[in-house]
Amino acid sequence: MAQAKINGIDIEYEVHGPDNGAPLLLIMGLGSQLTRWAPAFYEKLLARGFRVIRYDNRDVGLSQKFTGAPTVESVVGAMMQGKRPDIPYTLDDMAADAVGLLDHLGIQRAHVAGASMGGMIGQLVAADYPERVLSFTAIFTSTGNPAVPPAKPEAMAVLTTRAPDPAEDMEAYLDHAIRNAYTIGSPGYPFDEQVARERLRADALRSYFPTGAGRHLAAVIANGDRRAKLPKIKAPVVVLHGDADPLVSVEGGKDLAANIAGAELRIIAGMGHDLPPGLYDTLIDAISRAVERASVNA
């Protein structure tokens, strides 16, 4: 574990694998810590020769926290009036964090994989810093196109309903988190509740900061429709999405692939909005495919 001052804020990060491995930057989603890229997952990547970098986005985990409480209603209202929402940071700032971390590590170009909000950040990195991205793997993410079907209400509630405070009642918090995991999870893959419960407990003990997730959501909404930027992406792209995702519709993945020239779309039956162990090889195959395409284009 290490911290770096990136764009004036503290970013927590970890690097795994040899210095001469192919650099792979993993960007996690809304309110989620770097720990969501599980050791069993990145160890498989190490076995394929990658140098894996995982980090806590700003406002989550052990990275620097912010203040302010923008609401969904205030952000949407400002945008409808053509005004700039009053939010403490944007997805563009978070993309700059990702590039700043590469600068800190002395990495000129990297492969990038992002999940959910991390995939949105990855789109901005690939579009606005094309010289820094070798390949991009987008995992259950979307373009911000308002025509894409929205999240199912029960899935959106996962993002917007406050859990019990684990410092006051850890078991109630874990019960709530497990219900959420079932709600957005992958129905086609086994769910080990005990393993998930222990991971969630460890994450809560590492850092519990739910207001950061609210600011992440505000940044996502304020970023709006990214389709106009996507033609700027020059790196090979693989889009991976589940057909059972209740939070980010599979139509979002299709829309993303349709708006990036040459993007390869992989739709996975029974996959929801999570990364169960049964999908690790599928995820790594997608990342490896993007890397192979980058090698061919080099």
C-alpha cells in the first residue's frame, strides 16, 4: 500500500507484479474501494505477465475525502436549466487522477480496465489522453446516453439507500449489504454469501464513508452524455456486459460499443453488476483480447 499526491489530493494505490510487466490500470466503480478487485482476480492477471495497479478513487477507501452533499435532484435540476451543477469534483477530475497516478509511477502508456463508473472514467482517459492508453476494457458501463433504459428501481435503490452504520451495528450493515449484492448480482453464477459477508466486513473496517458515494453519483450524472467524445478513442476496446445487469442495462454496453470505432462487444449470459469468481477468467480473457489487439496495432 502507498499514497501519492495526485492533482493536489492523496490517492491510495497498490502495485502488484514485476516492473517489466505490461502495466494494467484497474479503475473501480461508484463508492467501491480498490479491494473490489479481489486478490484472486489480479493474481490471475499477474500469472499472465501483467503489472497490476489498483487504487482508491478520490472520496473512497483510503484516498482523500471531500465534503458537500449534492443531491440527484439538484444536479439534474441545474443541468435542465443549462447551468453547471454545484459539485466538488467531476468525472474529468477523476480521469485526471488516473493519468496523474500513471505519471507518479513513471508509466507513459498503460492498458486500462474500468468497471461501472470506473468504465466511465476509463472512457474519458482513453478519449482525452489517447497517447496514454494502450487498450481499454469497459466492464458493465455505458455512454450516458439518456435514451438507454435506466436502472431498475430496486437496483437504483442500492446506490441511494443509506445502510446502517457498521460502527453501530455491523451485522445489520452486513445484512443490508448482502441484500444489495443479491439485487445487482449475477444470477447465472454462484454467490457465496459467507465469503461475500467477510469481504464486506473487511471493506467496512478498512473504510466506511457513504457520503463519498453520493458525490460519485453526482459526478456521474453531471458528466452527462459522453458519445461526442468517444470517436477520440484510438486504442483497441473490448466492451464486456452482462445480459442480466439490473443497474446498467446491457443496452448501455451495446451503445458504448456502437459509438467506438472497432470496439468488440462481448455479452455474457447470466452476468449482472458484479465480479463473481466464476467470471474471473471471462474478464481476464476480455482484457487479454484488448491487449492482443493493441499488440497487433503497435
